[in-house]
Amino acid sequence: MRVSELSASTSPHRGSARERILAAADELFLTEGIHNTGITSLIDRADVAKASFYSAFKSKNDLIDAYLKRQHDEIISRLHVIADADDSPEEKLSHIFDLLCTFWVQASYRGCLFVVAQIELPKSELPPQRWARIHKLDVLSILGPMLEHAGYEDSDELAEQLCVIFDGILVAASIRPESAAFDRGRSMALALLDAAGRASKKRS
């Protein structure tokens, strides 16, 4: 999942130098890729001095870390709002798919931001490796308690299965946009939830 699309309308020419650079990263990392975007391009897009860039960020890796953290925090915040709402589990799951769809409709969609970043920068010591794992585990940590609170048995296993569906959808939609991956994935996830609910009722 990615939130840079949600903030892409924010002009990099507003706010502090740090915010302008992060806004430039939101745009350029999305359209050009993290690996292909150099510091000079970021400085030019943000309209800041080179000294201002290095005052805000020690290096490009420092910027990547801040960029991924901001994306992660925003997405997790939105997921918490969905999980904490007074809705049925089916409604909550549908809202999660609505959130996923906001990423897919962007013309420059290339898949889950964190996975794409990890592929672009595969070295284990670089920020994408750490943030990809943090993000996926945090999504899982929201789904498990949400399902447990709704009364599903084996809620952790159900959360794992749903996350596999989410990840598969994000990949399929990037490679085959015509696949209707989000619609099919939504149906699969709701069917899985229904089957798990019926199984829990039989055991009670």
C-alpha cells in the first residue's frame, strides 16, 4: 500500500524546506522510482538550496527513511480508524479494500510502495528492507485484534490469510490492471470472512 498518492496534490513549494523536500520525494519517488531519483532532482523539484537539503537530511538514505516512515504512519493511522469504527467486520474489510483502491486508481501505480522500494534497494542495511517488514507486520497486528474482537476464532490465522490476499491483489493489479484484482480480491476476502464466521458459530 502507498499514501504518497493521497498527498501528491500537496505542492512541494509550500512549507518548510524539509516538508518541501518530502513532498518532492512523494512525487518523484512515485513517478521516477527511488533508485532513479537523484538528490539534484529532489532539490530542483523542492526549489531549495543544496545546503537546505543537507540541513534537513544527512543523506538520500535519511530522506528515504523519513519518506517511508511518513507513508507508513499515514496508512496505519487510516487502518486504525477503520478497525476502531463501530462497523461490522464485513464493512470494515470493505473499507480496507476501498483504501487499497485509492492507490490503484493512480496512473503511476506500480504496486505496494514498500515492496517496490525493497526491490529497488535490496540491500538489508537500507531503509526499505526495514520498513517493508515493519509495515506488513503492523497491518497484521491491526487485523488480528480487529477479528478477535469481532468474535472470530483463529483470528491470527484469518488475519494472515487476509494479508496474503491483500499482497496478491497489489501485485496482480500492478502487472495486470485488467484483472479486476481488487473486485475479485474483495469477493475472496468476504467469502473467507463468511466461512470463518460460520466455522466459529459451529464451535460455540
